[in-house]
Amino acid sequence: MRQIILDTETTGLEPKLGHRIIEIGCVEVIDRRLTGRHYHQYLQPDREIDDGAIEVHGITNEFLVDKPRFSDIAEDFIEFIKGAELVIHNAPFDVGFINHEFRLLSRTHDLVGEFCGVLDTLAMARQLHPGQRNSLDALCKRYDVDNAQRTLHGALLDAEILADVYLMMTGGQRKLLLGGEETDSGSKEQAIRSVQLAAGQLKVMCATKDERLAHEARLAAIEKQGGSCVWRQFEAGIEKVIS
């Protein structure tokens, strides 16, 4: 299963107002493993970037002056994502901008949905954590994903962070209410990371004779001091089941 974790940065919020993509970042995941392959490109949008957008991502008009236009990289971009499932946080936003770029090239046959599946991690997070904050930063906190470098938004950095978040979100149970870290909902919880291992990967190592003798001596010492040896109770239960 090939997935592309994707993010974009733009000149503003609305393609219908003429806003354009100025950065694309993608990382490849195959069978839930990061492959190390990525696609990253800054783009010249042929328009000014909104001041509010610059405050979010820090990309300036001057920085993009010598960068290629979307038309220059469209074929390479399509080749990288074609046939994959795109994993995007707030997918309608990014897909809407990508399709807008395709339409500007008169390539209506190349709209994203025709050659890629799309999975929206924001919609997924809202189902998993209803009533809580589900921004990328909030999910990083919830799933213990390091986002210390995310002082500003950046397409490739955010795609890399989202890849970690997505794999944690879909990796099974991770949290157990034991008292500890406080979540957005105000409850206390401590993160527990699940580890999924294929059958046969764990090597079974039996205790040596000396280790078994030391174990028995320790149990005898606990009982001698009047302690309640839970392990003895466990062993008795196992023997009862076997008999």
C-alpha cells in the first residue's frame, strides 16, 4: 500500500480569489513504513503573498522570485503522487488548491480524484477525538510526536510530522487513563505507545538454571518476611489449569 503524506503552503486561503500554491511537501509511506523518498518544491505564484499568510509560513515574495512555476513541475509532481493514497490534514483545502492549479493549466482531466485516493486526517481525528482540538499541533501533543522544530508552518516539515501522527493514530491503542498528562478535554492521561510486531520476530530466551534458583530464593525470602507473594499465586493457578 503506497501512501503520500502531503501538505502545501499558499499565498492565501481561497483559490477563487486567485491565491496560489507556493510550496509542496510530500513524504512516501509504503506498507506503513517511511521509505525516505520525498518530493519538495517551492513555487513562484505570479502574485503577492498575503501578509497573514507570511506570518504563518514565513515564505516571502522575494524568496520565490527565482523559483519555478507550477506548470514547470506539474509532470514530476503527478508522477510522484500518481496511484497513491494522499494523506492530508484538512484535505479539502490542499486538494482544492492542487485542482485549481491543474485547471489553470487547462488539465481538467488531471484532477486529483482521478488518479489518487484521498484520506483526510482532520476528519479522522474528529471521529476519534470528538469535541477536542484536532489541529496538527494538538495531535502532536496527544500522540507524543515531536514538533519542536515547527515554529512556522512548512509543507515538507508538516508532511513529515503528519506522517508520524498518522502512523500513531492508526497504530492501535496508545493511551491509558492513569493520571498524568492533561488532554485538551481536561482529563488526565498518560501516553502508552503500542508496538506491533509480526509473529516470529520476538526471540524467546529461557531463564538459566542459576537464574531460576535465584528467583526461587527471592520468592522464599518474600514469604519468610510475611509478604504476600503474588507470583506463587500465579504459579498455583497455572498448575491448577494444567492439571
